Amino acid sequence: MEGREMRRIAGASAIGALSLFVAFGGATTANSVGASLPGRSAGSLGRSVTLTLWENYGTEDEATATYNLVRAFEKLHPNIKINVASQPASNYFSLLQAAAISRTGPDLTVMWSGLYALKYSYFLVNLNNYLPKSLIRKVYGIKYSSLNFNPSDGVIIAPLENQFYMGFYNKALFKKAGISSPPTDWTQLFRDSAILKKHGITPLLYGSGSQSIGAEFYPFYDLSYLMAGVYSPSQWKGLYDGQIPWTSAPIKAQLAKWVSLYRDGYTNRNALTATNILSAFEQGKGAMLIKGNWDVNVLEKAMGSKLGVFLPPFSSKPVHSVVMFPGDGYSMTTYSQHKAQAAEFLRFVLSPEGQKIESQAGLIPDVKGSKTNNPLNNQLLSYAAKGYTVYPMIDNMIQPNVVDAGSKELDAAFVGNISVIQALQNLEQTLKNLPASQRSSHYN
């Protein structure tokens, strides 16, 4: 996903994929062999092998981390070579599915957690026979990388990082407008936006970013905080199983305020078609940008001390919610011929050395006790430490079909091409059109 624009892949829901899970064979049990034992080095197997790892990170920090992890691993295990293949973002999962059917795909693949992991679990190895239980217990949010969201049933992703949906703001532009700090609720957001606009500054930038599959912006960063503004994390289950209709009054009220940002001129007018908005933000063409922490490193290099982070203030009260989620990682395919060596790499990713490499690449390591040296990432982590309510990424927790529809409907509503109620009715109809088995609960 990646969390990120690339998360959107239309298709069958997790339940549909789980029906293939058993039929495909090998997905529920791992071929453990000797290398499953903690401390057993794949290098001791005594033969040279070449693994293939597929990734779809584009130019993001995760790509840097992946290549650095591979280089460090190869130095430790000179008889294991890993060929990293960068795949096109637009049809990454289609390629993975085709490769799974023909059994010609990679040994290791980037995979997104949540319902995406369940959807593609039929060709992913249960890692419980490869990763020590003591290590699994240390991984933050490991349930979202597990079958049925239960690590005891089987972990299918070794998470790469802890991710945040969040906002960036330009401190220099805020200072120019006489604003001392970023907004924390709807009232402050509209007040600050009006002040920024009066000073000739575009308050909010929308458009496609570093890993987009289209020319339009991705609405689910915003929607996560819009829904956090009215529902608790446990209530989000109702959005999945239909107990809370998408046409509910609280949702309509939140989206009505959201679309008024565009209507009132507080965003760029080409919100649907603007491209490379990271560059525009770096150049001071907007005061705020809602994205994810995977862009911290590149923005910080370009903006230095002018860059600040904040939580999208889509709440009637000062925002006290943070979207924090282990968004992606690496999985092993069931048809890999080198499972012992692939498992060795996954253990390396979760090792202290692997966590250090991830931090150096600008990511937030996902193993508890690991540290990040980036002050902006630490500021994001501090929200959870201060008792903010932690939410998952909403696009990982609702049906991919609904998310795919939302990418179109919510964008259209934002710029006034359709009404809010029309967009929500279409989302609700998409949910109702799913088989009943695809509207059941997948998480607690």
C-alpha cells in the first residue's frame, strides 16, 4: 500500500481468495526443513542459490531499504544471491496472480497487510514454521499480517515497516501567514485555510504522488481520518459488514465538510489531474499535504527545517486519533524452490541489523524496541505513546471492491462532479452487490 496510491487493486475479496487458499495447496503449512530453527544459517546449507524478489516501490524509501537489505544479506550469505525485480505498479498484483498460477513467479514478494494479505494468501507460505515465536511476538501489528488476523493461524508477511497516514506542512508558509501551528480540528482548518488563501498561499495540495497508478489523488488517506472523526476503531467493522451504511448521517456530514475545502478554494483547482505533487509541495506551492510517512525522507532532504508533520484535523474536537499500521512487508511464495534460503532473508529483515538498515533508509522499523533516528518519524510515534487512539488504514480494512469504487466516487465528489450522497450511495451499492460471504467479519 502501499500503504499508498498503489494499494488500489480491484478484484475478488479476501473471502473469495480464501476459498482458493485450500485448493491451491501448500498455503496453510510451511515446508519447514532444518532452516526453520532460529539461528540456523541458510549459508550452512552448502550450495549456491539465486532467489528472486519482486517489489513495486518505485522511488520511495522502501525501495532504498529493500536494496540495502539485500546487499547486506548477500554479504552475510555469499552463497545466496537475491535478484530484485522492480515490477510496474499499475498491474503488480495481476502479475503476481498469473505467476502463482504458472508457478513461475518470485521466491519473495512485497505484500500489503490487512485484507490484501488475506486476498492473496493462497500462494503465500505460512511463516510460523520459519519465524521463531519469540520474534513474532515482537512485531507490531502482526495480526494484520496473519491468516484470519490471528498469528496462531499463520503469519504470511514479515513486515518491513510501521507506517502512518498523516499530513505535512510548510512551516515557512505558515509563518508568512502569521499562523504559529498546524490546525487540530475542522474550525481551525477552515480558519487557517482562509488566512493562507488571503496571503496568496494554496492551503492544501491534492493530486497524484510518488507511486500513483493514475492522474488523480488517492482519497483514502483523508477518509481514514474522516472516519476516525466519527467512529471508533471497533466500529469500523460496521463499514465492512454493512451494519453502518456508507450513507449514514455522520459520514455524509464529514464528507460535506471535506468537499467544501475544494469548493471554497482552499485546494489547487487541478486536484484531480495534478501530478508530482511532492515536487510542488517542496517548491512551496502549497502549505499542507496529506500523504504518508514514507515520503518523510525525500521531503526532509528538500525542505530541511521548513518541514513539519501533523495529523489531518477532520474532527469537531481537537484530533486525538492517529492512523498507524504495519502497511507492507515481504512474503514467501508457496512455489519457491528455495524456502530455507528465503526464510533466512525474512529473519534478517526482522533482525536488529535489518531494522537498523530500515531506519537508515528513512523508515520506521516494525519490531518493538527498534528505533528510528528521524525526529519527524519520532514525532509521529509520540502520538501513540501519548495515548492517541490508534487506527488501522481504512483501505486495508474494507473490501478491495469498495475501495476501488471509492477511489473514483470520492474523487468525483471532492471536485463537485457528483454529489456527496451520490458517491456514498454508489459505495453502498458496491457493498451490497458483493456476495454475503464477502461481507462477513475478518477482524476484531
